[in-house]
Amino acid sequence: MPAPMLLKALPGSSKYTDCPAEPCLMVIFGASGDLTKRLLMPALFNLHCDNLLGENFAILGIAMDNLDSNAFQEHMSADIRKFNTRKSFDEGAWNRFVSKLHYTQGNFGDQAAYQRLGEKMKALGSQYNTQGNVLFYMATPPSVFDLVSSNLDRAGIKTSSGWVRIIFEKPFGHDLHSAIELNRLLLKYWKEEQIYRIDHYLGKETVQNLLAFRFANGIFEPLWNKDRIDHIQFSVTETVGVENRGKYYETSGVLRDMIQNHMFQMLAYLCMEPPSSFKPDAIRNQKAEVLDAVRIMTPETVKTHSLRGQYGPGKRSDGTAAAGYRQELDVSTTSSTETFAAIKLFIDNWRWEGVPIYLRSGKSLWKRGTEIVVQFKQAPEILTRGTNASPGEPNRLIFHIQPDQGIELRVQAKTPGPALATQKVNMRFDYADSFEASRGTGYEVLLYSCMIGDATLFSRTDLVETAWRIAQPMLDAWAAEPAQDFPNYPVGGWGPKAAYDLIENDGRRWVEVIGRNVLNKIPLFQKCSEVFLHNLAINLRPDIYSQGDLIIRHGEIGKEMFIISRGSVEVLNEAGKVMATLADGAFFGELSLLNSIPRTATIRALTPCDVFILDKADFDRVLKLHPDFAENLKEMANKRYPGRES
């Protein structure tokens, strides 16, 4: 089916956004909790302000807190001013919306509470003419899913004259066995078409845009295969640690918390086959097929295709000290829970055979960001043979999911001047530059989709279980063989060195999206122009060195300049005597490149080091295009090496 026909039914198209959701009564279990006040209520208010909730809509909350409807409205009115995401708060709109909020107190195990709930639902359904449509929302831990479902069934209030749907929050199980058991229990009380397993990550515009981008732009789909794509990278990095979630995280870890659900969902969207239509089951069928084709690891391949890490004490980007994971509240001092993981997967089908897919995610890292990098195969070197030009780096398509939202294509372009030489340039689309929209919570499109019966963005039973089948071998292997080197990266670092080895052993490297804000913290670049920093950022490559690693050796021919992002190194003369130490923000290796001479010293990592590397070809081009920076660099080099003119 041609792309324009497919896109008529894509979530977010005019078919959806011009029409209010269907009438319904939304019943929230756990209505007094954090999820409701921080995410659900702001999302519902956004839908109300955008005229996507009709007049025939109301909310009924139920929780153990001893409140009535008036007290519940007062609590929500105070909380919305903290967690509202709109550019400006509309008091009138909130006053109209808050009148639709109602509450009943009840213990989830008390049958009498369900009788009161049923009576309240009947009265509100009549008052707001919701046509018998009911949306239950389980803003609760999974441990009570069965309890609530069985009591709703026993009380006879999960049937109605209209449609009845229920939203379940993740996690959907703790491992494969528990996921299968949870699904068995849910399907005992609900039909599959009634169940909406919500993953807020799929509410992000840029995640949904993966579908639109692939199937609405005919220039890319012919390239979307093993013949044109070298590999794919998924990265989800967070600057925060576990904070006050230590008790939860000790039973979870990053593989369960992030990779098994959010990242596998993004992988499915990016790598699935074109669906026959954009009907929910057509898309979910293709997602299930591609996940089912992911090669399941053996205990042996877990050791070679995956790694894990845990953050230790370090410092955040503002220089303040931060505790390691084992010092966090409710965390064991000998914990082997992973806060970082990197894995290499393969999809065994015709489209992706032999194409490695790398995923990594971690907490307490140097930056917050979610990116997907599609790296195309290198252009043939024969095209530049006999010239001074190099083929340059491969083309890369980068999806920026958060915090920046956009799409970037990095290509090679000729540099100005008579010689044939190329450099990396990027073509970038940013949502903020093209669309005027209030920042959402990520729940708006998911709640709206559920109210109109579109299950496209929700996981089906088979999708949940297939994702766990991929993760289970790693969980088993890691449980059988606890990590011996934890912690293995500091707070504020780039993660374990082994994560770089994982991809570099394949002749590839992680693509770090480096912002100008990162470079501005380095003294060498603080006075540089925005254009310079932009061009420099896409040419720096990161690397990690362990304590004691030799970074450069005396007498070698220099091919790179190094900039320390974090850590310290010692400078040794030819006799091995320590001459100086360099730390965060310092640089070295430039003298050899400036003067085309062998290295004048050996540099050894004094601590674990995260460094930016600028290759000689890019170094020479930067100096040529930015003479002011060249002079600044020479001046700083002369101060460091008095008596030696650069």
C-alpha cells in the first residue's frame, strides 16, 4: 500500500487530532499517588485545553486516602500548579476541568468499596451521559492487578452497556515466567482487546515519528536494509542516579527498567517490516514479528555480546560530589544490581541479517539524552583514490528522542577552496523550530488513543513475552555469575570502559551527540564562536581509558589531539619521570600535530579518564578554517612548553 494511504490512519493525523475523544468515565485506581498528580492529571488537563475531551467525560478516583470529592479537587488544584506543562496556566480552563473530578475512598481488597464504586460510577455515568463507556486506569503496583480485576469482576462493574477498557502501568512482570503468569491472570478477567499496557516512552512525539519518518519518506525505505546499513545504535543515558528509588531499583536494574521495555519498543518501530496498513493490529503484528526474529543469546554469547556496570562515587557536571550506587538509600553495600548495560543483538531475517544492533543505557552518566543512530555503509575509497581527499566517515541518520527532539542527517560535503577535500556537515530538523506546541507529559496521546480504541501504541501479550524472552538469558547469566568489578564507572562519567570495547572490537565506535554546552565548559573553547563549536562537536570522538593505560607514547608520530573531559593524566619524559599532571578541561597531543614532530612525552592515565579525541585531518582543517583558534592554541602550547616555539 502506498505511503500516503498508510498515513491516513497514523496516530496523530487529522483523523484523530480534530475530534474529541469518545464519551467515557475514567476510573483511576491509586488516584492519590504520584503518578496521578505528576503525569496523569497534567496530561488530561492538556487534552481538555486542546478540546480533545468532550463534555461527556468525567474522572472518578479511588484510593485508600480518606478524602471526598471536594478534598480531592483541592489536592489536584494544588498539584497541577507544580506539574502543569503548558506555557501558561489557564485558570478558567482548570476550573471547568476540576469540576469533573470525583473521588471515593476504598481499600482495594474490600468488597464494600467496590459496591460504593459501582454506585458512584452509575450516578456519574448518568450525570455526564458517558454512554456506558468506562476506562479503568491502574495507577498501582502490578501486585494488585489481579486483586482489583477479580474484585471488579465479582462486583459486576467491569461490564457495561458501552465499551470497557483498562490501562495497566509497567512493569509487566519481573522476568519471563512472571510476565507469562501476569498475562494469564489478566486474560482470566479481561479480553485482549480490552487491555492497554501503557509505556509512556511511546507517547513521545519523536518515538511515534519513527513510523512516520520511515513510511512517509520514500527516499529512505529502499536504504533500510543490510545492503546499505552497517549497524544501528540505541542510547538512553541519564544524569540522575536512583535517588530515592533504591528499594525498587535493587529488584530491577537497567535491563528490566529501561532496555527490556522502552528500548526494545523503539527497536521494533525502527526495524519492523512495512505493515499492510496502520490499523493497530497490522502494526503490532509487524512489531511482534521483528522482536520474534531477534536472536536469543546463549550463556556463552551473553559473555561476549553484553556487559553491565554500576556507578561508584564521583562528581556531577556542576563539580559537586555524588555518592555511588552502593551508598544510596535502601541499596545493599555489596549490591550487584546493574545501573548500566550494553548489549549487541542480531535480527535473523532477510532485511537485517548480519547487521549488529547495539543498545546501551545507564544512570549517573555525563549527560541526559536518548538517541538512535543509523550508520550507513562507508562509501568506496576508489572514489577518492589519487586525490588528497579521504572518503571521510560514513553517513549517519540520528533520531534525537530527548531532551532535544529532532532528526539529523550527517553527510560529507566539500570544504571551501580549490582542493578536493570533504568534511562532515549535518542537516537537522528540530521540533521546536517547526512546531508550536506545549510540552506534554508523554501520556496525552496514549490516553487519547485508548479513549478512541486505537491500540497501536500499546503492547500486546505476545509482544510483552517476546521482549522478556530476549532479556531472560542475560538475567539468568548475570544472576548465576554476579559482577566482580562493581563499581566500574564514576558518577558523571561515560560508563564502563568495557562498553567502548564491546563496539570497538567490531571496528566500530559509539556516536556521542556532543552539545555546545559541553564544549563551553572546557577553557580552550570558551571564547570560540557558535559556528566553530557546532562544527567541532560533530568531529570529536570520545574514548575511555582505565587507570594506568598509556594514551600516547614518547617518540610516536602524532595522529590525534586529546581533550580531557573527566579524569587526570600524568606527563612522563623519555626517562619515565613524571613532569606534570593534567586534569579536567586540559588538552595534550597538539604539539606533535602543530609541528609535525614525534611525541615529546608519554601520557598515562592517572585515574579513569574520559577524553575527546580530534583526529589529525580534522585538526588541520579546524586550524585552517578558524585561524583565531589556531593562534589561541599555539599561545597556550607555548606557555606549557616554554622555549619551544609552536
